[in-house]
Amino acid sequence: MPLKPRKTTSRSKRNIRKDLVEQTGDKSLLFAEGLDAAIMGVANEMEPFRIIYDKDKIVKILMKQNKWNFDEANEYAHYNIYDAYVGERTPIYIGIIK
């Protein structure tokens, strides 16, 4: 199912969750709380749709939110976010190769 085209605006001026729900028509998308700035998009090749997050951005968000160093944030992310299975709609976490 292809996504609906959307207007391009800066992420700070729109609600990314609302945009993705509108694009996919799926009100059951599963989002990771407090990590919207790390959203890359949505996997839309098959249903159910799954939200895609950038692992590097997640670690940076955790460092800032909790005043943690890299190792603390990375360890927390691995055990409490990336390894958590919450059903077939579990988000996808991607490490960008630089």
C-alpha cells in the first residue's frame, strides 16, 4: 500500500505522529515515547506498518534527557528499547553506517 503524498514542512512545525497516521491511514502505529525526534519514517512494504527510528539519535536524546554519558545512554537503549518486543508493530531501530 503506497503512502499518500504529504506537504513538506520542517519537522519542528508539524506533528510527525499525526503526519504518519494520516499518510498510512493506520491509527494503530506504535511509537516509542519521547523519541519523536529520532523518527526516520515508516516501513510500508507490508502491513502492519512499523515506525523506523535512528539509533544514533535515540542515544543523543537519552543523553540529553537524562544527563547520561554515551555508554549509559547506549546501554539503556539496547536493553530497554532496541531489545523490547511489543508485538508485530514493534518499531524498527536502524544504525546508520557512516
